[in-house]
Amino acid sequence: MTPQPRTSDVHRQRREVVADDIDLLGHASNVAYVRWIQDAAVAHSEAVGLGIEGYRSAGAVFVVRRHEVDYVRSAMLGDTLVVETWLETWSAATSSRRTRVLRGEEVLARALTNWAFIDHTTGRPTRIPETIKAAFAARKEPDAPAGA
């Protein structure tokens, strides 16, 4: 079972399933789900003030090491979805992020993504600054209720 975050830690992003998301079987492809997971993580980071310029200033950026996705139900063309994401754990140079893709209250997918903080110059993992961890921890208000 996926651990439940505090409401204040969750970033929510609404999206509609469009024709480019649909595969040959007539539902959203697994590639679309992975893109939504990645897009939600980037949006969450931007929402706490850590866009690409913030990471350039830090001299490092998060990159995906591993995605684990459980596909539970199919999303269909025209569906309105909410993608919820939150940071679950931190280590010296990595973090784990949970994501859920919802259609109303129905969970369509769950994901766990492991991210490494990579130095721009060396291309090697580097320690995550406390200021970056604090930016995510300081977030106190959710973006919107899941059903909004």
C-alpha cells in the first residue's frame, strides 16, 4: 500500500487526456503516464521556487534513476485527470517521489521514482543542499483539492 502524505506536501496538477496520449489499443499509453509523472515532478519543483535556473544556481539537477509504475486502470480520450506527487524520502544525494494518477477518486496509476542529484560539471551524484530540501518542506498549502 502506498504511504499517504500530509495534504500540505502534495502537489496536484490537472490534465486532460488528448489524442497524442492514446495508443493503438484506444487508451492512454504507458509513455503518456510516465510523461505525466515527470511533468508533475517538474511542476512541483517549480511551485516551490526551484525551476531550472534555481538548479543551475545550485550547480546540480535531479535526474531520474528509476521509475516503478503500477498501471491500475485505463485513462481514455477526454478524461480529466489529477496527477498528485510528493517527496517521500531523502538521502544525501537521492530522493524518492510518489505519484498517483487519478480520475475523480479512482486511482489509475501509482508510481515511485528515484531521483539522483547530479553535479552539472562532473556528471556525478552530489549532496543535496539543505536549502533545496527546505524548499519542499516549507510548502504548507496544497495546490487544489483532488476533485477540484
